[in-house]
Amino acid sequence: MDVVRTRHDDALKLIERQVTASAGDNKDRVELRVNQTVPSLPGPALRPDLQVYNHTKRTVSVVDLAIAFEEQTGDDPDTSSLTRIAALKRTKYAGIKRHLEHQGWTVQLSALVYGSLGAVAGGNLAVYTEHLGMLKCDAKRLDRHAPATKETKRIKRIKSVKTKLKGQSSDGDRGNPSHNGHR
């Protein structure tokens, strides 16, 4: 489970750096809270991964990141595990949205979801650009360089090398020892 958590935390750090860079001159009016509880929210200590408060516009984006197992049970995109996880995240943090709206904030609640093998949820680009204020080129770069994606590429390279080595070493002997006693 540490590997999954590490991937999540690495992805969150990348996103945090890009959100901070995208804030540009608005840094004095925009507050970024990472993995923190919502101020003045009573009850269970929910900690969304990102909260971006724009104090001038009275808007807040609450975004949670998930690295999920990739599974699709049918042809319909709604059967994707990435889609289901995004919906679960929005449901989980709906109470935070209501709380902030009661305080006069305009709230955008969303999820960034990556598959453990490198899949990228279709809604990620909109979350980056519309909710977190990133440029489209920066958002696309984040999707390409997400730690889950990098890890997948590494795993595929290792498997490819192993397959090539296995193909080179099998000279049709099918596991039988050669005449000189060596395999």
C-alpha cells in the first residue's frame, strides 16, 4: 500500500507546484491548502487534497486526487472505475461544499483521477483548466508526467526487456538441457 500512497503523494506534489505557479500575481489573493481540514468545519476531519480559495472572488475549488485500479465492466464510459471513483470523491466531499456555500463561497467540487496503470480520467483536463486555473498546455503536461503514468512506463519497459531476453534465451530447447549439460 505504500507504493500507492507514494504515487498519490508524488502526483499531489506535482499538482501543487503547478497550481502555485499558475497563481502568478494572484498569490496574495489566492490561498492554497494542501491535505488540510476546512477551516470552521465541525464534524469528521475530512482532508481534501487541494483547496484553492480566491478571497477576492469568494470562490473555492475543492479537489481530491485518486490513483485507482483500472477496470471497465462494459462499453459505457460510466462503467469505468475512474468515473465511479470521481463520483465517490464528489459525494464524499459534498458536505464540505454545502458548508462553504452556507458561508457565502461559490464552490467547485471535483476529483482528479488517474489509473494505477497510467489511464487518465476524461474530466481531469477540465478540472485543471476550469477549477484550478491552469493553462491547457500545463494541464496536459501534468497528465503526461503523472507519477502513475511514469511508473507504468517503467513497468512496461521492464516487461519488454524481460520478454526480449526470454525470446533470446529460448533457442527452441523447451527447457531440455543441451548436449553439453548447460541450459
